[in-house]
Amino acid sequence: MTPRVHHVCRSRGAERPPILPPENGFLFLDREKFAESFAADVPADLAAFMADSQVPWGVEALNGAVSEPAWRSKPSWYLLAFDDRMIPPPAQRAMSERAGSTVVEAPGSHSIYVSQPRAVAELIAQAAREALVETPATVR
């Protein structure tokens, strides 16, 4: 987690995600705790596959900086997974509010894109419909 996200999560009562200590500059989630924390609403065999096939992420990514976040000048949408155990709902709300996102809430884990594909597809469709609305910035 970035320091900002970590701060938001910790200040809203989140337990620390089961991220293992870095190995050769990369991070993984603890395989034994993966399903419970990352994919609690995914069938056990699929969650085990996800744990075994997780792609490591570089520790250096935590220090990345975005000079101009797109959400400052473009509309954004956020699917708030209210059963997420990686980023608790209050932290998700804080981040989506900061971005001025249109928020849709649905039951689901951090892997909501796997467990609730219809909710994900509906949000994408909503965003596509609403993004097509002409504004002074889009009409040239």
C-alpha cells in the first residue's frame, strides 16, 4: 500500500493485509491467508488458483508518484466492495470521495471482478453511458 492508502486504511480500523516481507524486491500475499483476505466470496478452488498464480508486485511501486491524476480532470466511477478485507469500505469511501467518483456499492471481496462480474459490467456500462454526455470540454 502507498503510505497514503495505508494511512487511510489504518485510520479506519483495517487489519494489515497479509503481505509477506519483500523477496528480491517483490511482494506477495500470504498464500494461506489469500482466500480469506483477498477472495472470500470466490469458490475455494478458484481462490487457491488465484493464490498460486498471483503476480508479484515490486516494492518500488509503493513509492510511485502520479503527477496529474486523471480523476482531477475527468469523471470517474468506483465500485465499492463492501465485504473487502484488503481495503475496508470506509477507506474506499474516503478515496472515492476524494476523487469525486460516482460510487456504486455491491457485496463482494477485493476480488469482486471475479465474484460479481455483473456488478462490474453494469458499472462499466453506466460509466460508458455517462461519459458520452457532451460537456464543453468534450465538444471542440
